[in-house]
Amino acid sequence: MNDLRTKVLEAATRIEGFDFGSIDIGPVYVESGAIAHVAPYLQGNKYSRIIIAADANTYAIVGETLEALILETSISVKVTLIQPDLQGDVKADEAALVQLILDLKTYSAEAVIAVGSGTMHDIARFSAYTLSIPFISVPTAPSVDGFNSKGAPLILHGEKKTIQTIGPSAIFADLDILSQAPIEMVAAGFGDMLGKYTSLFDWKFGSLTGGETYSPVVAEMTRNALRRCVENIDLIASRSAEGIRLLIEALLESGYAMLLFGHSHPASGAEHHLSHYWEMEFIKLGKRQILHGAKVGVACAEISTLYHRLADEWLPSAEPIQLELIRKEIREIPEAHEIRRLLSIVGGPTTPDELGVDEQLLVRSLSEAHYIRLNRYTLLRSYNETKL
């Protein structure tokens, strides 16, 4: 049940000066039938009023069953179905946040259960944080690494902003449910993990040239999770129970790495900034959204192309030893063709064109995406600022 939780706490003991009061990691169930543990968990914590936050799809997949299991106890439960926008997308935007916050407030809910993938978790975590109540995670697809992080990426006035909120008080990852997720959701989760190749480089680069804080323990934790995914890609692509277990545990471990560090540096670099840039452009144009991990995987290949070129043609002014270390770190990023090959094995998109990102948008995003997170010193930011 809690092997992953034990691993995270053990890693924390190796982080010098770590404040254990800064984390509160509850139970983590990654197993078949995990949702059967939700109602007993609620009873054990003496909750009496709960809201399940879902959309129409995730309610049909597991929300309805979960509601019935909770109603068998003395706990009162209400369901909030987050409404899609005019394009049919459920987004973590102002409308969704207001809808859930009002329901939580009106119902006097003591906790909220997020039933869904990344977007539903972002809506629930921010709403719970706003009302100072806990949220509980019930993922329906192994599609992102943000289930258990504190960061909530929100769309506010059409702009992507990440707000630091709270992590889940418990996670119930039911392998029976996750194994039935559409292949594109599984591919998105794998794409989100592949993005660690460039995010880990950018974090190291930021520590070498931008004075950013770095944790070798957290970096190792993230790198190990990434390596397990790549080594078991065939199991993941087949959506076998073991492959899905490996993928969801890697995604959760990446989320815990962010939780231990306190920020998303281990798992989010220039590839995420490109992804966010494309997402905001699609919103402006009224286009349907693309899965986050699908964008990240493709963006990782584009950033790899750029960084390998920069290693030969341009690097920031620095001491020779530091420059050689930067080149060494870049060489550890797989070439773009290898990243695309891995993405194709799991059935995900491999090029910007497949996402609907044209050449003009790609070029513009490579020049401007670093503005999204000016508190991050990525190689993309360094290169663009030098050009200016």
C-alpha cells in the first residue's frame, strides 16, 4: 500500500536540512480495487460531509461507483459535475473554480474528492486550498505527474499561471480503472515523464548559471522514475496491469519529488513552457485543448533539437569547466529522433504538426515561451535574452 510513501520519506532523510514539518504525506494506494479503501478512509478521519468533484466522463467511469460506496456509510455526499466550456473542454479556469468553491461552501463540505485526471485535480486542489479543507485524489488515467504536487496550473484571464496550494491528503490509484484509460491518456502520461529529460537539464543549468537551488537527491529520484518508464516502455504501451502500475508510480514519484523540493523545477523546464504557450494560443483561438502530456512530449523533442544545436554553436559566457559540464549534461538528453521514437511506441503524437501547432507558432513559442516563468533560468531563457 504505502511503499511509495516510505520511499519518499526515506529520500527526505537524505536531503540536508530538510524540514519534515513542510510535508504531510498521507496513505497511497496503488492497487486493484483501490477505491474500496476510500469510504473506510473517510470514516477513519470522521468526515461527515463530502463533495465528489468530477466531469461527466469521470463520473461515469468511477464517480458513480464511488458515490454509492460512500453512501453505504453514514457520510453525506454530494457530486459536483464541472461544466465544460463552449468548445466542450473542462478547464481549470475561473468558471470551474467558482462552480466548485460555491458548492463546497454551500454544502459545508469537510473535504473534496478529485475524480479525474490533471485538470480535475487542479480545480479541486485550488478550491480546497481556498477554503482550508483537504482534498483526496482518485485518478482515472495515468496521464500527468501533478496528482500529488502542490502546484495548481490555472487558466486565469486566458493566461497560464501556477499557484502553490496543497497536496492530497490521500491517493487511491485503482489499477483496474487506470488500465482502462484510453491509449492517448497513457501516452500523455509517458510524454509527461519524457519531459524530465529536458526539465532536469534546465534545473541543473539554472543551478550552474542562475544561482537556483538544486537537490541531487530530488534530481536522482526524478531521474530514476524516468528511467523505469523508458526501460519498461513495452509494458506501458501494452497497457498491461504491470505497465500501468509502473507508469502511475513513476508519475506519483515525480509529483512527490516536486513536493519534497517545494517547487516544480525537477519536472518542469522549457518543454513545459512551450506546452503552456501552445495551450494559451489555442485558448485565444477558441480551439479544442490537447492533452498536457502530449504537448510536453512533443515539446521535449523540440527543446532537445535546440539544446543539442546550442551545445555546438552557442553557450552562455562561463568558465571553461562550467561550459564543459553544461555540454556533458546536454549530451545526456536523448536526440529528438529518439524521443519521437519512444513517443511513437506508446501511441502518442511525435511532431508539433500532429498537435495542430504550425511552424509559425512553433518559432514564436521558441522565442517567447520563457516569459511564462521568468522565475526559472532555463537555457531557452538564457539564449533568448542574449539574442535580445
